[in-house]
Amino acid sequence: MLGAMSRPVRIAPSILASDFGRLADEVRAAEAAGADMIHVDVMDGRFVPNLTVGPAILAAVRKATRLPIDVHLMILEPERHVQAFAEAGADNLTVHIEASPHLHRTVQHIRALGKTASVSLNPHSPIDGLDVVLPDLAMVLVMSVNPGFGGQSFIPAVLPKMRALHERILARGLSTAIEVDGGISAETAGAVTEAGASVLVAGVAVFGKPDYRAAISAIRDAARAPSSAGAQTPK
Ligand code: DX5
Ligand code: ZN
């Protein structure tokens, strides 16, 4: 029984799909449209093929919004950079399990900086490596695409892993949220919330639409649909 399906769904628009030439306006528009947090994707050209933004751009986002800022570090050796991103205005810092050989230390470092810590899993990565750090995490970010680019197709094969993670969190009596990132839209939101996700990152499905408020509402409504319709408990 996945009782935490009643947890309120939070929508985190990813600025990766925004117009970077108007970044502050885009962030303000997402906030005005009902976003719950702003998701900032940091890529290093090594852990993932793409390069994006660093602490200076995060500081600009920080000035544009009062919403929590969720920083997704798709970088090797994230421990070298967490302090800079914390000082630039992150509220949550997510590191990848595949990029963090000293994951426990890095998680404690983030918490000592006064930020929440989260850990992300690539689509193929198992949940077992999380067990020791799970009580210290605000969120586990389950990637539903291979990270590096926006606008990719959702990978349904991650759904059983999300269900298993959700059951493990509930069995341990933890409050860790499951965040999902990649290919999330009104079409996929129902399946991921049914599998236990409560924080939905969406890039193209928000910033690629003409009306951000309608786009966020559509995702939120679709996410609510399974529980409000009394959908079956996922196996
Ligand atoms: C992908 C990033 C995502 C990306 C999602 O590596 O981590 O946050 O912006 O983009 P969409 O929602 O367009 O798949
Ligand atoms: Zn992301």
C-alpha cells in the first residue's frame, strides 16, 4: 500500500528549457504560473555530454525568485563545488550516486552548509546504494531519461524501481520524497505519481508551452488523477 500517494505533488520547472536570454523573466513567469520550486540543471561536459550553467547563473536565478531552488548537479566530483552552489543560492543540492564515490561525506557536507541534500540515480542505477544515506536525504531524484539534455522521451522501465524505492522509504518510516526528472508531462505525470513520485521536474512541458500556468496545471491535474480516481495500488 503506497500511502504516501496523498503527499502533495510539487512541480519544478527546469530552466534548461527556458529562454536563457530572458532568464530572470522566465523564472519570474514560472513562479507566477504556480511553480513550487525552480530546477537548475548543472552539467559539466564530463559526467554528461552537455555543458550548462555554474554558480553565477544560479545567483541570477536566486535574485529572480523567492521559490526554493533545486540544483541538480550532473557533474563529476560534486564535492568540489557544493559550497559554491550553496553560497550562490541553492536550497537543495542533488548529487549523482554514480559521480560520488564518497557519497556519505558529500551528503553530510551539503547538510552542514545548511542545505537539503538529495541523491540522483541514472535510469540503470539500482536503489541499494542509497540505504546508508537515505535517512539524510530530502529527496531521491530518479532520472527517467539519461541525463544531459532536455526534451527526451520518458523511460517507462524506471517505474518498477520507483515503486520499490517508495516501498523501502515507507517501510523505514522515512519522509524522503521521490523526485522524477526527464520526459515528464501531462501524459506521464499520472504514472510517476502512482509509482510514488511527488516532485515532478518538467522542462519542455512547461517552458515549451505558450501558457506556463496552463502547462503547470495540466501536469498537476494529471498527477493527481490516479489517487483521486482511486487507481489500483502499483505492484
Ligand atoms: C536532463 C535534465 C532535466 C531536463 C528535463 O538531463 O536533468 O532536468 O531539463 O527536461 P524535459 O522535462 O524536457 O525532459
Ligand atoms: Zn534535472
